[in-house]
Amino acid sequence: MYRVWNFVASYSLLLIAGATIALIWANIDATSYHHFVDFVILDDFIIGHPHDDGHGGIHRTLTLHYLVNDVLMAFFFAIAAKEVWEAVILENGSLRGKKAATPLFATLGGMIGPISVYLGIAYFLGSTTFDAVANGWAIPTATDIAFSYLVGRIVFGAGHPAVRFLLLLAIADDAAGLLILAIFYPSGELAPIWLLLSFGAAIGVFLLFNWGPRKADRGNQLRPVSTWVRKKLTFWPYLVAACLSWYGFQESGLHPALGLLPIVPTIPHADRAFGIFAEAETHLHDLLNQIEHALKVPVEWVLFLFGLLNAGVEFSAIGAPTWLVLAGLIIGKPIGIFIFGWLAARPLGLGLPVGMRLIDLIVIGFVAAIGFTVSLFVASVAFDAGPVQDAAKMGALFSFAAAGIAIVAGILTKVTKQP
């Protein structure tokens, strides 16, 4: 349990601190808060918010908000992508084989359920409301992996099979969330030709600094070329490729915070992974894990800044989008996860882990309803700054209520904790 608490303390407490400061600041002096968020670092720069310069060209302004949300958050999404990549590609990956089938079905339900509830209620509220909030349909699909895992351990106990089921679901949810952001929430007018720069950088760095040295060392157990590349060049080729890939995403119109995703699979990695919360993970010394370990502290402070610059919402902003996001998470998640989990376990015969009951899927659904980090991020890209975005962000912040509901649900369904 210590490692879990340690991870959540480092990964999330700074995020909560930033969000709390932002909420207090915005409700005391909203004007100064928004001046801080929109502080201009550089005007007419090569990166930043795009504006029409009045002559048919693009004028970019690098604000503090853009620096955090579009540049620095790329490292957070890269770490998430690393976990997803290892879960999919490695022979013992958690998202491979029959063991992952039911959690993957449940993940699908945990996305369809919230979307259906969100859009369904919005539809019955009238066309005006529906048109205003429809683009936020993906906000309640998110699951905050750190908080949900912690609450899952509190509800089920560390040894309960439902905890591993929940972790698989959260990792798969992260993967689906990255795809949704890339496909449905472009940051500007699409120019796909620029993706050639991103994927060219990924292919180039893989061939020159990963595959090439290994091929040159084939048959030589001393691996002199790979060793030289690893010791002398370390992460620098991948950092250069990451910068090129990020720029390609910005210019392509896709959200640049996803710009490092093509580079993650190119980095040399271990032939196995123990999981994001496993103590043994700290003893893996392949380049991919070394980079993740090096990014740990910087990303903690990035999340602090993300909370500070995105959670500053006035309580007067609470409105229909707030309740729609909450309904999608707290109603849609448990229903979707239960229905799709039941379909996989019973009619499709894929089964549940030994020691796990069908009713546990409902409890898992409430735990997974803690959206927070990614829900907050999606809200910031789904809507333009204004009342609708603020109200939706408030729904993402209020999703912490799902933790209390999950604990109560665990008691009512007589969950037997397993240490």
C-alpha cells in the first residue's frame, strides 16, 4: 500500500493543490486569475495559440496557458502512452490475451454509457442546450488512473481481483482517451501533411538509434554499437525527434499535447513490465523506463500548473454542463461497465477473474467515475473559454464525489476486502 500512497501523493497531491488554489483565486479575484492564465510570454512566435494575422497568414501567441496545456502536458500524455504501449506490445502485457477481454468490453461500456447519458439528457433539455454542450460528449468518458486505483484499493483491498480489473480498465480507458483527443478534438484547421514530419521523425530515430545499432550488433554478445549509442547519446536523439514530432502535430491541427505519442514506441524498452504501481518497476533500467523515471518529478509540477491554470472556475458557473458531466460519470459509467462487463462474462462466456462477482462491476463503475485530470483536460479543448467550459470543468472537479459513492456502494454490496 505504501507504493500506491507514495505514487498518488507525488502524482496527484500537487495537482489537487494547484486546482484548489485556482478555485480559491478565481472566486476571490477572477480578473487577476484570468490575467495570470492568459499571460503572454512571447508574441508572434513559432509556437502558441494561432490567430489570423489579417493577411492570410497565422500569427501565434505563446501564453502561459498554451505552454502548460499544449507543450508541457505532452510529457504527461507521453507517460500515459508508455504504460499503454507496454500493456499492448509486451508478451506479458496486461492488455493482451483473454485475461484482458472482459475489462476491454467493460471499458467500451464505460465510454458508451457516459456518452449516452450525457447526450441523452442534453437532448431532452432542448435543442438550445444540446447544441451548446454536444461537443463535450467525451468529457465523462475519462477515468483518472491514480485516484481510481487508490479508491479501488480502499474499497476492495489490495488483493481483490477487482483491483487489477479496474487497473486494466483504466489503462484501456487512457488509450481510448488519447485516440478520442487525436481524432475528435483538433486544435485548429487540419493540415495532415505536417504529420509526415512527426512520423518521419519517429521512423528516423527508430532506424538510426534503435533498430540500426541492434542490427549492427547481431551475433555479437558484447553489443558494442548499441552500448556506445546508449552511453554517449542517451536520450538526446529521442528528444530532438520529440520536438520535431510535437511541431508536426501543432502545424497539422491535431492537439500538440499528443505530439510525443509517435516517439514513445521508438524508444528501447525492457522485454517485460511489472505495472505502473509495482515496486519492481523502479528496477527496470531500459532507456524508456529511465526517461519515465527522469520525467516523474517534472511532470508532478506540470500537473500542479495544469490544475492551477485550468481549475479556476467561479462557483456561479455551475449549470447544465456541470450536471451533464456528473450524470455521465456517476450514472453512465457504472451502468455501461456493468452491462458490457455482464455481456462479456456471461453471454460471450469470457468470464470474470476468480473471486470477483458481477455486482462488483457496479462498484468498479463508481470508482472509474472519478474523471478529474483527463476530464478537465478534455473540457478545456471541447469548449471555447467561457460559461459552458467553466460549467463543464466544474463537473470534472465534482467527480471526486464518485469516491464516496463507491465506498458506500462497496458496503451495500457487501464487498469482502482482500488484503
